[in-house]
Amino acid sequence: MPEKSASDVFHQLDTNGDGRISREEYTKALQMMDIPREIAAIATESVFSRFDANKDGGIDEKEFVSYFSGGASVALHRRMDR
């Protein structure tokens, strides 16, 4: 399988296509990886508190790519594909 870029993963997570990942979309992605809802909610809040740079309540593509550019997006995508 070809490697996915952070941008590719962003678009996969942005399920409603509005150009940003909401807390709900991020939490659902974590739950798809069999992470319990309670832990997914805590992880989501942690990610959003650190990486929602403009504090608008969503993570846009620029914020996401900046956060996940170290390869974490590829790991996230691989877990989602299981």
C-alpha cells in the first residue's frame, strides 16, 4: 500500500468535507481503531488543546499537517485501515 501523506489522512478524517476536523470526527477516528470512547475523548481534548493553533474548535489542514508531519499521520491511517 502506498504511503499516505498527512494531507491524505486529513481528508479521510474530515468526513463532512468542511475543511476542518472537529472533535467529534477525531474522536470517531480513534474509536475506529478500537480505542475506548472515554480514552478517545481524553486524547482528543489533549490534541485539540495543543494543536488547534487558532483555538476555533477545529483542526484545519495546515494545523493537522504541522502536527502530524513527523509520520504520526501515517501511523494513524494504518491503524484506521485495520
